[in-house]
Amino acid sequence: MNEADSQIHIPPAFLALYSDRRQRLTLPPAQVHQRHELCEDLAQMLVETARAQSHGGTVSEAAVLARCHAGLAQGDSGLSAPEAQWVTQRLAELLEWPIPEFPAEEA
């Protein structure tokens, strides 16, 4: 299936990871679509893990998200730094937790 046949909407925030200043994609659309599927799947898979880590209030939501981001940002995760940030922010959105901010030098 190619990207044009897909029913999956890629959010503008993800498209921005692969867009230049003129908002043109810097990768072929099929690759952007694949990267989005990977990142969305990761965020969805982390929901239960994150929820379990914060259960009982012993670890704050922000700390759980920071831990997840640290793992995603490691070089062997297969994600770029912007993708790791996007996955972490998407995870927060899925959990209905406050969206974390990242330092400008990481963006």
C-alpha cells in the first residue's frame, strides 16, 4: 500500500519533522508515512507501561515521560531526536497528561 492509498492522517506536527522552511517534504512521502506509523505505534505501545510506572503516584507523570524520552532518545532506539520528542509528546497526549516541553537546542 502506498501513502496515497492510506486512510491514516499524518498530523502536521509530524510532517513538520520532515519539512523544510518552504514546507516541502525532505523525504519521499512513503518514507514519512512509514516513520509516522513507527512513531505512532511506539507511542501507543508505551501507554500501558507509562501508566503502570505512574500508578500510585510514586513517580510523577513528568518523570515517567522524561524516562520514556531518555530511552527513545538513545542512539540505538532507531529514532531521530525529533522523532523521540514527537513520540514522547504523543504519549502524553494519549495519556491526557501535560505535554512536555523540550529545550530549544534539542528541537
